[in-house]
Amino acid sequence: MPAKPAALPDQQAQTLVALGERLRKARLRRQWSAQEVAKQAGITRVTLHRAEAGEPAISIGNLAKVLAVLGLDDDLNHLATDQPLRDTIPDERLPIRRTRRERRIALDSYPQLRQIAWHLDPADTLSPAEALALYERNWRHVSPDTMEPHEKALLDHLTATVGRGVLLV
């Protein structure tokens, strides 16, 4: 059984209850049953009841589904809009979120990897998981004793990170 969510402060709990009541009224104004709305939203009737009761454990995804069925999904666009607030940071000073790009491994930099990936273009790149899978599947064709130091370091790194310390050969 999952742990119960931490209790919300009263003001936030009241906000969720008010939101749930607005959802319920929107459903009733359309003369739709809870079962109909839940079915169209792809959730259970119990989950809809929890949303209408303002329970904090309902996911934002389920809330979005209910809003979409009720034709209120545009309301989600107003949740985190820029309102005039105290102590706000101008947009140009906000930190830039950098997405983590997966490191690609160039075949032409690693002779034995290139040899076991004979079916690929030497200019291709592989993800770390693809490279480790090639080493593991074709281990009988790999000569660890004659492996160049940088390729050995790559294999050790792949084994430690992708393979979680285990090379399946």
C-alpha cells in the first residue's frame, strides 16, 4: 500500500476542495453522471469522486483528463501564468534548463567495437547501451589483451554505468 501523502496546509486543502466542487458543478450543469465522465476520461468513478472531493492524491494527469472531458482543459493554461508578484525574477535572469544529452560513442574511435559492428557504417555513433550490448553479444570476437587503453577505459566505464558493474559474457 502506498504511503499517505503529507498533509496540506489548510489554505491549499481548501483550494483543492473548491476546485473539486467546481468540477462537480460543471459535470452536473452538463447533466452527466459520474460514470459517464469517468469513462470518457479513462479513469475510474472512484478517482473522479476523489477529484471532486478535492483529495490531494489525484494526479495532475487525471485532473487534466477530467478537465478535457468537461471542455475546461484550456483552464490548465492559466495555472502558472505570470501574475504580478513580489520578488519575481525577470525572464532573462531565469536559469536555463539544459537537457541532458546522451553521450554517443563514435565507432571509428574504437577499433574492436568497429570490428564487431561490421554491419554499421564506421562513421555511425552508438548509445552507451547499444555499445555495451555489442560488446556482450560479440565477446568471442573481442581481444581484451590487445584492446587499446582508451577502448579498455570505455568498456570499463560502460560496464560500471550501463551494466551496473557486470559484463554479461
